[in-house]
Amino acid sequence: MESRQRIIEETAARTRQAAERMADLIVRTPLQRSASFSDDLGAEVFFKLENIQKTGSFKLRGATNRLLTLSDEQRSLGCVAASSGNHGAAVARAMQQLGVTGVIFVPEQTSSAKVEKIKRYGGDVRFFGTDGLDTEQHAREYAESHGMFYLSPYNDEEVIAGQGTCGLEIVSEMPDVDAVFIAVGGGGLIGGAASVLKAHNPDIEIYGCQPLASPVMTRSIEAGEILDLPSESTLSDGTAGGIEAGALTFPLNQAVVDDWVVVDEQQIIEAMQAFMAAEEDVIEGAAGVAIAGLLAREKAIKGKNVVVVICGGNISAEMLMSVTGNA
């Protein structure tokens, strides 16, 4: 219990520092009440709209904070990242804002739309590998051989702290929040945000939500150790994939998450459809996972003040058609 409390307090303190450090560089996103979901679920339901953050996801928070905490020498040597999605765009934007040069590696089959988005934010995009893991390994080796900093998407204290600033904004606007639903991939967003929430009030219920096609953190927590599990194709591509051995997020997620909710692809589709119809806004699959988690815990949230983090809105035209086409 003592070590659990310590990890929460240390992460929350680091997150408060991150918020002060980067206040002028990120958007303070709205916490918006949903009349439709509130009426349907018998609860006060609010959506934290990270889909309107710069670059379209919460990832900019972690990337920005990490670059700000590098030394002048580290910044001058440059930064390396590996991602064809939200992390890649966030790192490119953060580097552009802070005048840091660097390289973003993407798998060879990455869509031209994703590559163009990273380039729009000033990213130097280079292709390597086919499955993401070899791309990441190559990026790490490139960073080491060139004396550059490798910016992890989640396995870094300052990245976690940056993501956690989302939680600070939630408690500042809704100090009496009862439950929060967050989609989980590597566990950085929920680790940071939930630490702040638990430090504010230990009784806030934290729900970690994952797709059945890739429930790596959920199964690892159940097993008490990080598991090497395969991932299947999922609408929630932003949360799919494995967790690094020894990841900082694993003990942090153990400490802060009260309940794990695993949802299947049909639940994700229906959640996305419900949100887009009611809120007239576009979201990506990972955000749909958190909404599906909310719907799966309908009985548990009756009469409560509930927040769902809409972690991103970056969805391809093809994937959006596949979702709306199932309506």
C-alpha cells in the first residue's frame, strides 16, 4: 500500500510540474456534458475532448513535456521517434514548436495520408521495417548511434507526466468526479491521468478499457507480469500492440486502475456510432473503446458524475466508412 501511494504521489507531482511547463504549448481541451448519454445512462456523463487537441490526440502532451525536459545539449543533438500514428504526429509538432530537429521512422507500408500528416507538422519521415517492432528497434539503434534522444510513446516518466495533465484539467473543472473511463495501450495516459485523479480523491473509480483484439495490459495485470501476447486487427489501432519489458507503466497501472473493461469490435463500432450521432463529432477507434467501456458498466455508474476521455479523433476515411456503414 505504501509503495502504491508513493508511485501515485510522485507521478502526480511530476504531472503538476509538466502542466506549468507547457501551459502555452497545448490546448486546454473542453470537458463537455452529453445530454444524450446522461439521459440514456442515468448518470452525469462528460466527455474530455482530446480529439480537438493539436494533432488530434492527447499524445502532444507527452511529447511536448519530454522535449521541454531535455537538456540544451540533448535538444541540439536531435530526437528520434518511431510511429506512423498519433505519437509520430505529436513528436513532429512538438519538435516544430520547440525548434528541435529529428527523425520519425515509420513502417514501409504506412499509408500516404499518415505520412503526409507527419510531414505537415515538419517531420522528417523515413521508412524502415514492416511490423512496427522492427521499426522501433531500428529507431532506437539509429538514435544511439547518432547520439540522439529516443522519445518513447509511453515508457518514460516525463511522457507519462505530460499525458497526465489531461487528468489535472478534469479535476480542476469537476472536483466531484466519481468515475473516469480511459482507453489503454501502453498505459501512459491512464497512468498519468489516474495518478492525478487518485491523488485528488482515492475514491475516484478508474476504468481501464481495452479491445478484445489486443488486451495486453489487462491480461498482464491479471497475470501479475508483462506478457508477450499477439494482437489481432482492431478499430482501436491506437491501443494495439505489446508492452515493453520492464515498462514503467505496468506498476503504475497496477496502482491506479480499479477495473479493467475488455470490449469486442461490435461494441466499439456501436459506441462510436452512438457518440458520433449524439455529439456530431468524429472520433477514432481508441476513443470508441473508452465509450464502449462506459456502456458496458452502465449499472455501476448510475447516478454518478462520469468522465470519458475521448483520446483522439484521427481516423482514416476508409475506417470511418466501415464504422458508419454498419449503422
